[in-house]
Amino acid sequence: MLSSHEVLVPLLLTLKVAGWATLLATVAGVLIAFTIARFRFPGREILDAMMTLPMVMPPTVLGYYLLVLLGRRGPIGGWLEANLGISLIFTWQGAVIAAAIVALPLVYKGARAALEGVEPQFEQAARVLGKSETSVFLQVTLPLAWRGILAGAMLAFARAMGEFGATLMVAGSLPGRTQTLSIAVYEAVQAGKDDVANFLVIVTSVVCITILLASGRLLRPAAAA
Amino acid sequence: MRIDVDIRKTLRSNGREFVLDAKFICEDDRSVVFGPSGAGKSITLRAIAGLETPDHGRIAIAGKVLFDSSLGIDVPARDRSVAYLFQDYALFPHLSVVENIGFGLKPWWQRGLSADVMRRVDELLELFELRGLGRAFPVELSGGQRQRVALARALIRHPDVLLLDEPFAALDPLLRERMRDELLKTRSLFKVPMLVITHDPDDVAVLAESLVVMEQGRVGQTVDLKSSSYRDEEGHVNDRAIRALLVRGMDGKAQPLRSSIRAVK
């Protein structure tokens, strides 16, 4: 028999981690995409490459970098520990950061394409109509780009849900605390609990396929009219 | 209303250089800058609106300095109090006609239009014969309707000057004539001075009190079309005299302007 402990707990934890990771990745991804899409500055190409890096780097390598940065002796982790008494390693918040980094390229790419697709003329029209840059962004750019951004955010969510390598490095596999779905699948297979593994695999697949279909729908040209 | 323009800007693309050196003064309520495409008219108009920054020079409207490179003044477009009618109108595709017209008076934190703004939008809908189209979106409108929405959107803020970029180029020839008349009526109703850029001699004949001719980035003659040499006895515009003037081009020599003038019958 499947127990809620084995299925529901990792599922809810995964949704929580993926949700926060998506939020984080979307805010950061949209801001950076906007900066790169609209401004020319030195280091622009490097920033663009950096944003794409998590897509091609092995997640365990990313996880290791995060561990070094966020660990007790790392520059960020050490500062957090000394000044705020917070440690992110082996916590669900740590898993959020790992998942957010891995999901970032997806939302960044989607947002950049969407923002670059907005006709500059609409933004100029808004400026001549007396709008500040904040207003132009919120009243014109964002509403015209939201489909692409949302599609990117949904892909990021799907990616965050399936995150394994970096999460394991940073947050470990503590049942009920940091053991997300994909890690729980691994543990279940290792322990020979095939029924648990089967169920978790099906749940994960259904969620990911649904998200892909929905985001594809958002990006379909016909839906834009 | 006096518009002072004296700007220079060098543009480079694909190894080619374009030098804009535009200097003119418009003092009439209906001024037209005429020239073939590529003459630098658009960039000049955009510079007046604050959408383009000249390398050097000075721009002032009614004595208010909007740009002065030597004093380091560059008023942002949002504070210039000019209205700009884009060639294809640039209506916001995600907003209805009402939302487009009220856009300039709706702060971003506000959900809908305030009752006060709504009343003004309603008046403008009435005035521009757009009643019943308030909830329509730009894609559902005809070319003439789009232009009226764009005008209403531009005029709701009572700008100091109305800048128009090839306002009739996107319309059918028959509709053009009607929209020119409409524009003249609107202009006098709102008592707003306008500056039109165009490569269409008909625009010059119908709209202009004064004419600035531009070619290859430079400004030639400024002509007062109110003078009797361009009017018949009843004071109507003499189409032929104006056409002859335009064909002579910038230097006043009988030499066709590059490209667009040849398309004129």
C-alpha cells in the first residue's frame, strides 16, 4: 500500500519548492532579460552567456558551485550564518535556490524573446503620452510580452519540479524536509519500492506533460490575436 | 506658436553615413516639412518629440527649450507636452478604443479610468465619430477609425503642438482627402499648432501655411504659402504653383527631388 508519507509529502514539498523557485527565477529572469533586451552595456554578452550556462552545465556541477557559495565557509553562506544566523544547506530553502538557478535559463530565454518582440514604437508612443519608464514597462511592455513570459515561467516550473542533481548537492535527501519527487523516485527505486516509484513517476509525468501542452498553447500565434 | 529646430546628428549603418543638419523655424499654426523618403524628416520630427537625441543643437517650442546640447538640456519625451501621431498610429493592440484614448491620463496603479477621464473619453468618442466603438480593439477598426483614435489619444492631454509623421500614407487615396479635411477641422477645434512631415505634395497643398523643404539631411528653403504668389484671387491655394515649387526642390533649381517626386503625376 502507498502511504501518504511516501507520496503526498514529497509531492507537496516539490510543489512548494518548484513554486518558490519559479517565482524567484521569473522575477530575476524578466529583469535581466529586460536589461539585456533594451540596453547596450559592456559585459552584456557575458551576462547573456552566464544566464544560459545552467542549461548546459551538469546540475551536480552547479550544485557544487552553490555548495561552495552557500556553505558555512562560503562567501554568501558564511555571511548569512554570521549576520542572520541562517544556513541554507540541507533546507528546503536551499532546494529552492538550486531549482531556481537551474530553471532560470528557461524563463530568461522566454522573457527575452517576448520582450524583444514588443515593437519599440508602442513604448515610444507611451513615452510621448507622458509615461515614466516604470509606467511604460508596466502598462505597455509587460502586457504585450506576458504570454511569452508566462510560457517561460511554466517551463521553468516544470524544470524546477524535476530538478535532481543540484538539489541533492545543496539540500540532500531528507525525507519530509528536502526529499523532492525526483529524489524520492530515486530513493524508492534504490529501496526496491516499485509501487511507490511507479506512482511518483506517473504523477511527475502528468504534471510535466500538462505544463508543456499549456505553455505550447500560450505561444501559438493564433492565440495572440 | 514658434518651433525652433537647429540640430545635427550623424547616423552610421552598414558602413554608410547619413548626416542630418536641420535648421528651420516654424511660426505658423500649420507647418509642413516636405521631402523625399530618406531626407531626414522622420528623425527630425522624432528629435522634436524627444524620441531621438541629436548629437548637437537646440530645439525649442514656444520659447521653452526642450533640447540644448551646449547647456546640457534634454527634456525627456514624457515632459515635452507634444503629441505625436505615428505613421501607422501605434495604437496599443492590447487595449480597447476607450483604454487607448484614456491611456495618457491613467496612472499604472489605477485599475480603470477615473470618472473624470471617462467623461472626456466619451466626449472625444462623440467628436471623432467613434460612438459605439469604445469597446472595440484596434485590429477591428478601419484605417480612418484608427487615425481618429490616435488623434483622440494624442489630443486628450492638450499638447502644445501636434506632430504628424506621414499621417495619410497608410490610407486609401479617397480616404486621404476626407481625413485631411477632418484633420484641419480637428486642429482648429483644439486650437493646437501642428507640424506635418510628408512626401505627398497634396498634403502640402491642403495643409500647409508654411513649408520647409528637406533633402539629403539638409533643409532648403522655408516658404510662406500664405503669400499671394501661392494663392488665387479668392485666397485658395494654387495647386500648380505649389507643385512647381516642390519640383524645383531644395535649391530652387529645376531639378527633380530624388526618388519620391517622380511618383507624382
